[in-house]
Amino acid sequence: MKKKVMLVFGTRPEAIKMCPLVNELKKRKNIQAVVCVTGQHRQMLDQVLETFQVVPAYDFSIMKEKQSLFDITTNILNKIKKALETEKPDIVLVHGDTSTTFVTALACFYLQIPVGHVEAGLRTYNINSPYPEEFNRQAVSIISELHFAPTWRAKENLIKEGKEEHKIWITGNTVIDALRTTVKKDYTHPELDWAAHSRLIFITAHRRENLGEPMHHIFRAIRRILEEYPDVKALYPIHMNPVIRKAAKEELGGTDRIHIIDPVDVFDCHNIMAKSYLILTDSGGIQEEAPSLGKPVLVVRDTTERPEGIEAGTLKLVGTEEENIYQHFKELLENETVYHNMARANNPYGDGYACKRIADVLEENFS
Ligand code: UD1
Ligand code: UDP
């Protein structure tokens, strides 16, 4: 009999990293893959489902404008019980550190269903940064039966915390599986034509702990750079969060060398990043993608759970204070040596076959 693997996710980054796994599991003859989305994100989730042609069996559609952590947690918990009791999966796979991930693992624990954690073992050990993600991933590790660690460092964290070694597999990050299929040499896009004779900065920002003053600092630093360097243009596919959109409009409105556009699909995103000059972001996933693309990244956060990218030389942690961001930005634009040292392609996050490894483990352990 086929073993039933239920994959639960709800936000854009989880979908980008889980859809390639869904498609790999669908090829396996001993596995029945059932997809359940919480709809913690809506447009940004649907964009990814469409790209990878994944059709969920369940969609809880929980998203509300400006939702709080209470909204997300209680709405998922109330809806997921029935789906888990109806499907009775042999194992549930969750990804990373979002509230969807934490609440799903909690529900599985309550119902005593085994959990497999994809992208396990990332840590800052600062419970407030990133918030609430560091708590989420540590809590999910306590509950999980199988741990799919993207790197040996992530595995080391899990071992230090007392997880059994035979339940941890180093797989690489599934985002590299996605990246292997998306980036094309001959890619074109109207925004790239617009920036053809400029140095293009690719920007994203969304972290909960950066909402408010830090986000304003980030935007002001960007504005100063754009005003100072006529050969620089910026493309900012902005998160759907209305709080971020309002702050961006206030600080960056009226600047003609920045285009603020709706989120682009993952195919466009990877290709545009590949053709950018540098990236400024607080995103987790982009910190993993940029080293493969050989693009310097200014990480506008105080902590990172991705030390591999820092060691590879591609990422620089620049905090969220305007002057500091501005100075690092300026240095990268003016100092060619600093730029070229950061722009070396290097890939600490795997070879693009993480999904195959995870599917193999599931077949061996659950068939
Ligand atoms: C969530 C995750 C974060 C992850 C990020 C990826 C939590 C607590 N946070 O943060 O770990 O890094 O996703 O982007 O799990 N919105 C839309 N349409 C969308 C998506 C969001 O309108 O498709 C708006 C809604 O008003 C929503 C708000 O954005 O209330 C915030 O979304 P939410 O999922 O709560 O937080 P994120 O900051 O996206
Ligand atoms: N991304 C995308 N379109 C965009 C911006 C980002 O497809 O307009 C992709 C990006 O390539 C990466 C992922 O979204 O794979 C990162 O998601 P996000 O920054 O929302 O979340 P995080 O990784 O910080 O949890």
C-alpha cells in the first residue's frame, strides 16, 4: 500500500521550496502526496502554485489584511484538525519557520502524527530575531521525527540540541532545486530594458521585526543612494503587506530611478536577480539564492541564520540603521575590490537534488 505524505505550507517561500518536492514525490510509486495549503499568503502563494502547477487538495484560505500572529495561529489550528483526521497521513511534511509551519507541527503533535521538517536546524539562538521565526523553528525541531537539514552546520545545531543523528539527513536546500530550472541566459524583461545602462539594485523587505522605524531607515538609505548615484536604478517588487507598501510610498515616492512593482513570479525573480548588480534584502530565501548567482547581498537585519552565505563572502550583515546601510551600500558601489570579492559565485546550499534525497529517505523509511 502507498504511504500517504501530506505537505502543508502557506506562504510564498514555503511554496517555492516545497512545490519542487511535491512534484518529486508525485513521481514516486510508493508514495501518495497530498497537498494542503493554509493560505496564510494569498496572491503570493497562488503565484507559486501556478508556476509549479501544484493543485492543493485543501486550502484553508485564512489570510486577512494585517493579520496578527493570533489570527494566523488560531485560524490554522481550528481548520487543520479536520483535514488531518480525514486524511490520516503517515507523515506530515512542513517547511522552515513560518507560523503555518509551527501551528501545523503543533496540530500533528496533538494528534500524534509524525512530522518531517524540511530546512531543519537553522538557528540564530536569539528568540526575538528573526521574530517569530526563531521560536517557530526551534519548536518544530522538538516535535519533528525526521529532520532534513540543508547544510552540515544545520545538522550540527540539531545534534547540539540532542537530536538523534540517525534521524537527520543533510539534503541541501530545495530552493537550489528550483533555481536549477529557472535561470536562463537569454532571459529578458521590460524592467531589465529600463535598467539596461545602469547598475540595477534588486530590493525586497518584509521582516516583522523590521516593520516600523527599521523599515523607514532602510528606505531612507536607499533614497540617499539613488539621489547620489545617477548610474544606479532600483527594482523593488514589493511584498503585499499594506504596512510595508505605505512606508515605501512615504519614503520612496517621487523617486524616478526606483520602480516599485507587484511581486514577480519566482521565474522572473530568479532571472532578474541573476542580471542585477547587487541585492538589498531582509529575506531568508534570497540569502540562499544569491551565493549561487554570484550577487553581493546587503542583508538589512541584525542577525542571520545563514552563516554559510557570510562565510562564502556573498552576504554582508548591515543591520537596520540608516547610516550604516548607506555606508556599506556606498562602499560596494565605489570600491571594485570589495564588490568583486563579494560577487564570486559560490554555492553552500546544495547541488539542486535535495528533493530527490528527501523523497528517497521517505521511501526507505515509510514504505
Ligand atoms: C510571513 C512569515 C515569514 C516569512 C514571510 C515570507 C509568519 C509569522 N511570517 O510573513 O516568516 O518570511 O511570510 O514572505 O509566518 N499579504 C497579502 N497577500 C499575500 C501575502 C500577504 O495581502 O499574498 C498581506 C496581508 O495583509 C497580510 C500581511 O501581508 O496580513 C502579512 O502577511 P503574514 O503572512 O502575516 O506575514 P509576512 O510578513 O508575509
Ligand atoms: N521572490 C519572488 N518574487 C518576489 C520576491 C521574492 O518569487 O517578488 C522569491 C525569492 O526568489 C525567494 C522567496 O521569494 O525564493 C523569498 O521569499 P520571502 O522573501 O517572501 O520570504 P523569506 O525567504 O524571507 O521567508
